[in-house]
Amino acid sequence: MSENIKPYTDSTLGKKEQVAQMFDNISENYDELNRVISFGIDVKWRKKVVAIVGGNSPKQILDIATGTGDLAIMLSQLHPDKIIGLDISEGMLSVGKEKIDKANLSEMIEMIVGDSENMPFEDAAFDAITVSFGVRNFANLDKGLQEINRVLKPGGILVILETSVPRKFPYKQGYHFHTSVILPIIGKLFSKDKVAYSYLSESANSFPFGEKFNNILLKNGFSTATDMPVTFGVASIYTATK
């Protein structure tokens, strides 16, 4: 499982600290590279997440692994009372805060440095929680999901957007070529951190997806869990309730 995969094999730091360091390193050009690597399709995926979350008309939303705030900004379209973006990378949050200021959303969206496995929130604090390409970076997946369950209100919704692996030819072969060859090359050419995109590729390919991840959600306290593959299965949107 990807929780055993770390960005820097020669580092003595734990996975959590390594992930924070990695995202700090790539924060300045993360958005631009992300658009190139995903061909911009990730924007459409996030729109689907917002539509699912909007069905519950949430007032308090938590966006975990918020990064530079793309999803948090899109969630503002739902006009909640408050959105909190949580991330362990100060570098990513710094970029996100600038984007939020430019969008005049600072009163609605608050960006906080924090650990998803030990969050500074009361029990049942949020109507909806989202995670976009973040759960595979948890140092302890079970602990992170249990902590999400703790701060989610009964009847609340968790929506996770995460990588998955296509099952059918030729999408499966094309996905592996893109993630194993193209993605690391782009990272080495255009990123300050030469190993970051190799880690992101490896962690994506090893993360449990589909029914396997649904079962992990159910094991960690959620009452329902469903998955919806998008774009031939290169990513999946998981919806779970408490």
C-alpha cells in the first residue's frame, strides 16, 4: 500500500514529514505542472465533487490536503458559512492564500496548517469533508479516515477524489506509460524536486482503489461507501456517509 512508499528513500524522516517537505519544494509551480500532467481534466473531476457535496447543502466544509486551494475555491460556489482548508505543507498553503485573496474569498475560506491524522477540530464539526488527491499521502490511512469520521457530523458526507488504475485495454497500458514514464520526466525537467513526481506516480499506482477502498472506508466507521470511476478509470470519486 502507498502508505509504505515515501518520497525520499535516503531520508530518515517519516512519511508525513517527507510529504510536507516534498510539497513545500514543488509548491511554486505545482498548479501549472498539474494542469499539464492531467491535461486539465482534473478541473472537471473537481466540478463533479462540488456537485456531489452540494446535494447536502453543507454549511461547514472541511477540505483536507487542500494544497493550493483549488477545490476549496470551487466549493465556495455552494455558499457555505465556512470552508476550512487543511494541509501539512506551508508552501502549498501560501500559494493557496494568495489565490483566495485574489478571489475575495478570505472571509469564507480559512487555510490552516495541520495534520489530517490529528486535527484540531471538535467532534462532529463539519457537514461535509472533501479530500482531493490526498488520502494516498496519509502516513496511516486507517488513522486518517478514523479522524475524518470523528470530525464529520452524523449524516454528513465525505467525498474523496483519488487516482485509480484503468482496468481495460488500451487505457490501462496508456495510464501506466503516462504515470511511469511521462510524469517522472516532466517532473525532472520542470520541477525543483527531481524525485517528487516519481513518488506521486508510484504512490498512485500502488493505492487500493474501487471496491478495495470502499471496504477500507466501511472498516473505518463509515456507514456507506460507493465509488464512481471517471475518465476511463484514471481517477475515482468516492462518496461515504456517517
